[in-house]
Amino acid sequence: MISSHNLDELEKLCDQVLYLDKGQLSQAVSMHASTGSDYLTLTMQSCDSELLQAEVAKLAGVMNISSKQINVFIIQLATDDDKSQGSDIEIRLFSLFNQHKWQYKMLLKGRTLEETLFS
């Protein structure tokens, strides 16, 4: 058992996270469930945020893109039965980054623990 306020640490070390609010159990999150393939978390080193959101939203298989932190984007992918359009989303994203000379820092399958708990 680990008690921490550092969500990055918990994300890396734990399989199950319990969130207590004022001493009461508020949420229980399985880290395996939060890595679902219907979301990508994109952290950029540098980019034009508005243009990035507009360009990513145009990609086939992308349902939505949002940002609650500077240079961190949550991409919601289509969850229909035909996942062929979404299977190469990483390649299309990297091509887009190259085209605009944007530098990415991290691309994760799923949502971060912070996004899962507080969205």
C-alpha cells in the first residue's frame, strides 16, 4: 500500500488506486481499465495549440480532442466496430507533427490518472 499525492508516481507503481476525499472513499480506479485504447494522451514539447487541435480533429477516427493543461491533449478515438481507420493514428499524428515541425514529448494509450480521476 502506498499513500501519495504524486499521481505520476501512483500511475507507475500501482495497479489499483483509491481516491479519498475528506477521509471518505470517493473513487476506485483500476490502472488497467484506464489504459483503454479509445483515448490517447498527447503531451507536446512545442506546438500551436489551436492549430494542433483543429488538425487532429480532422483525422479519421478522431471523435474529439480537448486540452485542460498547457500542451497536454486528450484525444478520443471512435469506438465503432471498424477500427481500421484508428489503427494507424500514431503514424498520422507523427506525420502531422513533422509537417508542422512540432515536437512531441509523450504519447500514451489511454488517459492519465489525473484525467481519469478528475474529468
